[in-house]
Amino acid sequence: MKINKYIILLSAFLVIFSSCNEDKWLEEEVYDFYTPDNSYLTEAQFEQSVARLYNLTDLYTVWGGATSHFIFQYTTDLAYDAIGPTHELNSYEDRLVPDYIRVRTPWQRSYEIIAQANTILGRIDNPETEFSSEESRTALKAEALFFRGFTYKYLGILYGGVPLSLEEITEPKRDFVRATQEEVFAQCIEDLTFAAENLPDVSELGGEARITKSVAKHLLAELYIINKDFSKAIELTTEVIDNPGYALMTQRFGSRMDEPGDVYWDLFRRGNQNRSSGNTESLWVAQYEYNVTGGGRGSIITQYLGPGYYNLVDEDDNSLFIGPTTQNGGRGIGWFTASDFMIDDVWESVPGDMRNSEYNIIRDLVVDNPDSKFYGQKMIESGAIKDVGDIYKRQWSAIFSKTTVANNFPEELFVDESTGQVSNNASSTFRDHYQMRLAETYLLRAEAYLGNSQTALAAEDINMLRDRANAPLVNAGDIDIDFILDERARELHFEEYRLLTLKRLNKVVDRVTAYNPYYNGKYDTGFVVHDYHTLWPIPQQEIERNTEAVLEQNPGYN
């Protein structure tokens, strides 16, 4: 009986207590899983969240394969999808449509990065968060703003005006409307200006991976070029170029400097991208760690752009090669192929250019199958093959050394070390990847000088790269925007986001029509690229989900 009285008294007490503090009593405290409310309280947690921005950006640009970096290669003047004319985005008219996955995926992934950045930015100034210093708080905020600015620039060039989402979204939202392209770029400039003012200088960083003031300034300069504020772009690129922490690499360096090669070849060897290798040209490098969980996978451009040479046979139907080998760049499948413009035409005016040396573009291979009568001879020179084996050059075109780690694949991939034969997994770069390097900064400043009618200074910047490459120097009269695009092809091929460059310069129609073989008549496809293709369509799925407002489609896609 006494026990029952205690229970009744305790229940009455709890009722009275809860009636006085109902809101507090009903408030849920989560201890066994993470939520935004318990994940953004300390400096370490914000560090982890910013690290996630690096990870997502690298994953969705460099490491993302067919749905990101490669889209911006094979749809341009430099390359084409070699599987067949109707594959992927080869035909702009047929496949560049609002409901295609390649159109939808970059949009969705970009807004995932923006959402992560907005969550950080919406919570980082909370006075209850714990930081070792206000400088640390501000630096992390600057990184989050950089990634938001970087991603909106990507979206703005690709799709034009897009919804500007600048706050954390905590409940379903279906009333997005498009800002103008000008408003998107203005927001990028605002975000990146804060980043440039508050990120550390390269001299202040202890590690390899993080972005600096100069990275933000480089990106800001590109946006000012878009806005035709060439003087501001010149000012920003000059600050990067004059920073004593950076310089073009002009002497052999790094992990394989004692092997035959040249300094341009050195820039792309394993272990040579970060400053610890002596590389002062790197601005921003996507980090890769072999056999480390979460360490990335390296760019699979080795597989996608590398030709399937190991499928070639001689006139007696004997294989020319024993299989994929380390000396021949691993296992390529020729998913896309360099255009004739990239392999041959762009080099005609630059005899002796290092970037076109036998180390950097390999146009012939030594037959290594003893069963072939051409064993030990170069396959093209000897006449072992009269053509490339298939009309779209999947089996043979050329090997671009910057896209493979020939003679340096991890030892776990070897099938036979005595012959160099490697497994099918030898299809990645297994190295860090440049997001930005100083050579591009010079090219951006040359572009700004051209826009400012200072062509002599533009020529000087281009000659900085040509001097390093032992290429003929140019003068002011040689410089126009197509010349700069050619120079970008020579210096940045399969490294820059080529389609985005053509889009921001409104050169997609001109360059694709002139140099892509599906459009210039080499392959009889009848494909046409139109002015409206300069912008991609807004994904149809996003339009349909946005039920409480109209998300307008770009002209030409209705």
C-alpha cells in the first residue's frame, strides 16, 4: 500500500513539473546519432565539415568520371566520344536534352556542395560555438564561401541563371526561381572576395591540401573577365603571379627527374603535384592517397582516354601486344579520343614545343608480343598496322602522358614484372590532380590583357609558357582569343574544364564545328551545334519538382 502511495505522489509531482516546463520536458536531446544541432558546435566539427567540401568538390569534378570532368572534354574541340556517334553527348541536338542524366547530375551534385556550404555558413557565427580564435572561425568561413563561389561559377557558366540558395534549408522547398546569370556571378564575386581577403597566404600553410588567397584571386580574376572588368582581372592575376610563393617550374624536379623526360613531363608524375616535391607551380591540388580509406581513387582518365592498344593485331591476326603494360600506360579503353586538332593541328605552328615531345604525347609503341613478326619494332613506323583498327580510334590514337603514370603503377597491379604486364585495374592516374596551377593564371592574365587592348603584354605572358616549353615566341600581332584558346589546349589539355572555357567565351559553336570530327565533316553524321547549346538545359526533373513556382527552361529546349 505504501509503495502505491509513493507511485501516486511521484506521478502527481511529474504532472505538476511537466505542466510548468512542458516545452523543456518535451524537447528531444539526441545523443546516439549526429544532427546539424549537435554537429556544428566545436572548431573540430567545423573543420570536418569543411573537409567534406573539399571531398565533395574533388569527387564531383576530378574523380567523378563520366558524369563530371570527362563531359567537359569529349564534347569540345579537343576530343569526342569514340564509342559511336549516338553515344552519350556526342550529338548535341539529340542528347543534350532536359531529361538526360548527364544534364541532371552536375546540377544535383553542385547543389549538394552548396547545401553543405550553407549549413556551415549558417551556423559558424553562432556565439555558442567553440573556436580557438576568431581568426580560425573566419578562415573556415572563407573556405566555405570559396566553395560556394566556385560551385556557383560552375553552375552559372553551364546553365546560365540558376536559383541562388544562400541559407540552410531545413524543410522541403518547392518554390525556387532562377536568378539571372549576372546575379549568379555577382554572388560568386561577393563570396570569393571574402575568401580572398581571409584565406591564408601560401606561406602560412603547413600542409599541402588547403586553398589559399591566391586560389580565390585566380578564380575571382576569371569572374571579372566574364564581367569584362579586365583591369580588375589583371590586378588579381598579377598578385598571384608576383607572390613569391609561386613560380613556373623551369627545371627538372621530383620523383623521376633522373629519368628521360622534361619538366612538363615531371609536372604530372606521381608525387610531383604538391609543394613538398619542390613544385611551386601548384595553386590548388585535389589530394589522393593510395590504399587509404577515403583517399580518393585517382582520375580514371587513364582508362577513358587511353587507347586499347593491346587489342591491335598484325596482318597475320597475331596480337601486337601481350596485354596492358606499365610501359605503355596501363589499360585504356578509348571511351573518348583526342581530336585531330589536339593530336596534330595545334602543334603545327610550334616546332620543338616540349609539350608535344615524345615524352608527353606518344604516337607510336614498340610491339612486345614475340608471336608477332613485328616484335621489337615500332608499330606505326614498321607498318604493323595500316589503320587504327576501328574508325573512331578507340584502339589507337595517341597516349597523353599527363593522363597516365606509365612505368610507375603500384606494384600490386603487376601481372608479370619481367614483361611489365599489368592488370585491368591499371586504369587510374594514382596521383594527385591539379585543380589550378600557375600556368593557367598566366593565360587568364593574357586573356585580360587582350580584353584591355594590351596585346603586347598578353604576348609576354604567353611567352612565359612558350619559353619554358622551348616553343617559338610570339608577338602582339599574333594574339586573339582563338590564339589563346589554342595555347590553353597546348598547355592545359585534358586538365582544364575545356567545355566551361568555351562556354564562358561563347566559342562552343565555332570551335566544335571547326574541330570536333562529328561536326566538321570527318565522320558523316550531319550533327549540328546551335547557339542555344552554349547553355545547357535546366534539368526537367528539377522543373517538375518545383511545384510552387516556375523554374523557367533555357531558350531552345522547350
